[in-house]
Amino acid sequence: MSQYSLAEFVSKTSEKDRGEGFFELESSRMLEVNLSGMVWTKMGSMIAYDGMIKFTREGMLEHGIGKLLKKTLSGEGVRLTKAEGNGHLYLADNGKKVTILDLRNESIFVNGNDLLAFQDSVKWDIKMMRKITGMMAGGLFNIKLEGTGLIAITTHYDPLTLKVTPEEPVITDPNATVAWSGHLMPEFRTDVSLKSFFGRGSGESIQMEFKGDGFVVVQPFEEVYLQGKAQ
């Protein structure tokens, strides 16, 4: 059989069940959800599915008035879709690389634009970065995920995780920061002298400073946010 035949193409690109459980990587840029029940997904991330699956846009008051107010403040903010039923669900986000994380009574902050999906057993809340809202167009927000269950995050290209210690704080570009330990609270600062070297925006350079014990995840790409949306 020719290596370029239609049959060979179908064989090479066909869906493969790896038996990895509820979440599995169909490829480095595509998440397969072996659905039997319910999962939260980023709105617009579904690319295909089979079986009997019902999709419902998150209700305005589904998570209470507190989260509704936070979603209003964060513009488009966290737009979620509930997928319920039985079947195989395939998710992707603009060709970004997908990473699966298994939380075991742990917590992590994730940039709101980089959260692809999570199990219903995982608790979540929107955390606005108040100090930075006036510094960047549209501000910035993140999601705190905690408890036990699977989550899937996305990055442009391969992520890099940096260790944070009391002796060695880590400073990052907010537009390249993807996630960090659930107990770390970054501080924001500006530095006029670095505006031409650190960050893409005009004016003062905005930086995130992480202190304590933990980690921070960055990507080799700067996402630009306008009115709560990533461009």
C-alpha cells in the first residue's frame, strides 16, 4: 500500500483509544473526553463528538450571584459550556498544546483563557487581578481550581515550569503567564526602564512577581487581551 494512499492516510489519522480514562490526549493539540456523565468545557472548543451528548451554555446564575458579578467584571470572562451524556468528545483551542493535570486535593491558578476543560468534581472560582485591571487593556483574570479531579489547560507551544522559592522569586510577563501554585499570590509592579525589553505594550512594563514556595508556568508566547478576550 502506498504511503500516500487514502487508506494509509485514514489509518494514520484515525482516532485511537489509548484507554487512559476520562481525559486522554488524542494528539498533543487535541483532548478526547470519554464522557459518561458531565464535564465543563471552554465555550467554542468542541470540534467533534459521537454518541448522545447534550451541550448547554452555562446559566447566568448557575454558580451563584457572586460568580455572576465576577464574570460581569471580567468582560467575556470565563465562558463555559456544560457537556452531558455518553460518548467521545473532542476539544481543541486554536491549535494550542493541551496538558492534562490530575488534581488530588490540590489547587492551581490558571489564566482564564488557558483553561480548556475540567471535571465537575473540581471546585472553581474567578479571581480578578484588581491591581492590574487599570494597567492593561481589559484587565486580567484567572481561575482558581481546587479539589480532586482532572483539568486540561492549553499553551502556545511547550510550557516551561519555574520553581519559586523564598530565596529566588520569579518574575514573569503577565501575557506569557499560564498557571501557578494555588497558594501563591503574585504581586504586580511596573518598571519604566524595562518597557522596551519586557512586554509588548507601550508605556510602563507590567510584571508579575511570585514569592514563596511553589511554581509558575509560562509559555513562549505573549497573548494580548482586549476587553476580556484573548486576541
